[in-house]
Amino acid sequence: MKETVETKKRSGLLRFLDKIEVAGNKLPAPLTIFFFLSVFVVILSGIGAALGWSATGEMYNTATGAVEETTITVTSLFSISGLQYILTSAVSNFTSYNPLGMTIVIMLGIGVAEGSGYLDGLIKKVVKVTPAWLVTPMVVFIGVMTNVAENAGYLVFIPLAAMIFKAYGKHPLAGVAAGFAGVSGGFSANLAIGSTDAILSGFSTAAAQTLDPNYSVNALGNWYFMIVSTFLITLIGTLVTEKIIIPRLGPYKENGDGTLVENTGEMTAQEEKALKVANWVFLGIIVFYVICCIPSNSFMRNPETGSLIEGSTFINSIIPLFTILFFVPSFVYGKICGSFKNDKDVVAALNKSIASVAGFIAMAFMAAQFTTYFGKTNIGRILSFKGAELLKSLNVNSVVLMILFVIVAGFVNLFMASASAKYAIFAPVFVPMFMKLGISPEMTQVAYRIGDSTTNIIAPVIAWIPYILTVMKKYDKDSGWGTLVSSMLPYSMSLLVGWSVLMAVWMLLGLPLGPGAPVYYG
């Protein structure tokens, strides 16, 4: 618990969060926690299989493109065949763990950017031209906007948010929290249309057509609502950061040695020159990317549909593209200002960068086993079906029903991270059911996205949790799972309430959710 404010003067909320942090940080190391969670899932799957746990419902089959009645049963890993699977899949679980390869690749770019001093120069320039009052809303807003680039927000922006906060004399862990809240808590919101819009609208269309064969949900079906949501999330994220997180963490002390961090923001003439040239190179690479994406037959697009978002080379290669975007200007900066004298200096920066995530790599091994076991056993899918059955049994008005749907989606998200996998289960059940009650598929999709997004930042099954913990350790070696949960819980609850209120008001006013997308059906 941070001792920056006298305990007796701390509000009840801050004391409650302090207790969560203390209790959470008394837990074993995150790697050990993932080990125990893995063991628990294995044992639970054995119990579930022995007791015949199962659930039946309609589910979208991504292979056939049809909605089918499916019975899900628990797959036991507490058996001889389960043991064989655990032993033979351990390496492939690890190497196929999505954040692992992405983290290592992006660190090749970030490592050069840090080693050359380019990132530091950029942040000094940002501090010089950006007023302090704007930094928190800027971080949250950019965090929300990064989700159009899929996982790049986690890898690139959250560490950058910590550095920006530190440069402004704010606690870098508050920067991690604000960035994480925007990137993950506001995952569905954006001013632009992303792959999530395309994927979910496909599921909604298939589900709606089981009742109305002529109904189609397009990718713009939630656009108006998500534009407003972007600014709402920025406001909520800013208020939580400024009123709860920053006061709770207090001033940052480097390595806990009592020395307050000071940022002079001064740059030498050589550094100014290097930054100017590197920024032009940075801009030039972005222009090159844009030019490559413009032609309708561009290699950056989906070769079948021509889309620049869904299934495109651009989105699927976003991490290498970001790595190049950081690597090249950083190399130029280092050569001009003298921090890189030869290739050995560059290699040293790369080695140091990879070494800095060694703890994440070790943690990722057990996290990969846990998330894979959880999916393999079908426990998360069964929870989804049971949640659907619960909502179907209720008899309440449409606004209350949508709020309850948000809560169920948020609860299931704690155990089943993939937005598309959950919606493949939810959409065939709820879209036609709510249509019969006069609620449009687009409205059902909005409610699902709110629940799915707001609990991301406290869900233990989110694949990026080990990476976020690693970023936090860089600034506070004593931070742990308790620190993360106690920091993100206020965002999660505030976003859940605030976003649900916006949804309720939107429904009461009957505003369109997007072009040709009404709240009510029929």
C-alpha cells in the first residue's frame, strides 16, 4: 500500500482499494498463480466430466456459416488422455501464445527507440508542447483509438503511456492504468470502423436471419453509438485517473529510494537536429504505408474482398509494420546524435530490450497453459450457455433486459476472453430472442460489446495480463496482481455503469445506432 497520503485522511474507496492491493500482492508470484489456476482447471474439468456437466443451445458454426444446435460437454484433462495432452501440448501452447511472438517482435523496434534516446526525445517534445491538464484525456483517448490496430495498443501504447506520465511528474503506474483502461476497457469504442465491427456484424446477421431471412447487419450498425462512446470513455477514464488513481498512488519515487523524479525536458542542439530528421523519416514511413494501402488491388488488402480491415495483410502484419516504424527512425536518431556509433550499439540495445521482458516470457509459459486448458475443457462455453438460459427465463422491460445482458456478458468475459468466440454462442440465442421482444440485432450487439469490454481490464484470462504486469514491474518492483486489480477495478465499474447509462438513455430516446440501424425491431 502506498503511504503517500495519511491513512486516516484517505476516503473509504481508497482504503478499500488499498486492502485489495495488499491482499492481492500477498498472493504468490503471477507465474505461480497461473500454475495453480492451471492445476485448478485440470481438477475442475475432471469433476465436471464425472458429474456430466453440459449445456445445449444454438451456436454459430464458423466453419459452415450456419447456426446450429450444439451440446457442449466438459472435456476432462484429469485423465490419462488429459495427461498425454498436457505433456505433448506444453511447447506448442507456449509457442502459439499470441502475445509472446508479438511482444518479442515489437520489442525489437521499441528497444532501438529506447536505446537510441528517440523515445525520450519524443516525450520531451510532447511535454514541451502539450499542457499538463491535457495529458490524461489524451492518453485515454489514444488508448481507445488504438484498438483499430488490434493488439498494437497493448504492446506499444501502454508502455508509452507510462513513460508520458513519468515525464509529466505523474506516477507511471497511473499511465499504465489510464492506457490500459483506454486500450482494453474501451475496446469496442472507436471513431473508425475496425475488424471487431465486421466480425460481430457477421454473427449478428447470421443469427437475425434465422428469424428474418432478409435482415442484414452491416459493419456500420453501431458506429454512431461507438463514436459517442469514445468520448464518454475518455471522460470516465480521465476522471477515474485524476480523482482516484493519481491521488492514491501519489508522487513517483524512482525505484522506491525516496528520490522524486524530475524531468528537465532539455535537449541539446544535436538531439534537436536528430529528432527533427527522425520525425521526418517516421512521417515518411507512414506516408509510404498509406500509399501502399490506397490501390483497390493493393497487397495490403484482403486478396478476396479488398477490405483493408477484415482479414487484410495490413491488419495481420500490424506488429511488424509498427516495429519497422519505430526501428528505422530510431536508428537514424541514434546515428545523428551519436548514441549509435556502430552495429554493436544497436545489437546491445536489442539485447537489453529482450532481456527486459525475460520475466514476461517465463510468466507467459504458464499463462499459455492456463488459457489453453480453460478453452480445451469448454468450461467457459458452458458458462456462456448457462448465462443465456438465465436471461431467457426473465420477464422484464427492454431497458432492464439490456442492462442485465450487459452484466451477463461482462461476467462471462471474466472466464472467456475472446469476443468473437463468446458472441458465436450469444448471438444465435439472444439476437432472435430479443428481436421477438422488439429489440434490433444492432442493439443486442451494442449491449454485448459494452459487457465484453468493461471487464477486460480485470479478467484473469485476458492474454495480455502477464505483459501488463511486466510493464508495471519496470516502475515498481513490488507491484503485482493486487496492484493491477486495485488500479483497474474503479475503471471497470465506472465504465460498466457509465456506458450502461448511455445505452439506457439511447434506448429511451430511440436514437439510431448507426446508418439505418434502429434501436427497436419491427
